[in-house]
Amino acid sequence: GNLCLSQKMNEEALECFRAGLEAWWGIRAYQGCVRSYVGLQRVKEALNSAKESLQRMPRNAKALSLVGQALSQLPECRDKAKVAFDKAQQLNPMCSDTVLAQVDVLLQQDK
């Protein structure tokens, strides 16, 4: 899946990550699904996938960060994304995924 994502083959990547979720629902598979959906400009599906990861792993900073990443794709939800990132940082201040996602959001806003 990650190889497909690196080559901008989002549909193929999504298939790989969804197959991964069927075998075992780990955070990496959810991260790949969210990134694939975002790459396909299917933001609502990205948000649904992120929320599903949070339902399965409610105290996981990476899952909360995924919700923030998906929300940040919708300009009207950027405040909600910030809340999700803040909660993720409270759960795990050392979570690099959260910090990197926040940087991505700031870079998007500068464009």
C-alpha cells in the first residue's frame, strides 16, 4: 500500500490497505486508508475511516490524529481538526504523527 501511495496510485493503495484492515485492523492500515482517500479527494470517506479507527482504538493518539488529518481537509472543519490534534497531544505528547500532521495543516493553510 505504501509503495502505491508513493507512486500516486491511490486507488491501488486503498485496495491494499482495505485488505489489510480485513486481516487485522491496525493503525497503519487506517493511516493508509485515510491517506488514500484524501489522495482520491474522497474526504468524507477519509473521515469515516479515521472515525472508525478512533472507535476501535479510543485512547490512541494516532487515531485521534487521523481524525484531525481528515477534518483538516475541509476548510470549515479546521477548528475541529485543531481540537482533535490537541487531544491527541494530551494523550501522547511524544506522538510524532500528531506533530507532523499539524505541520502539514499549517503548510496547507499557507498555500
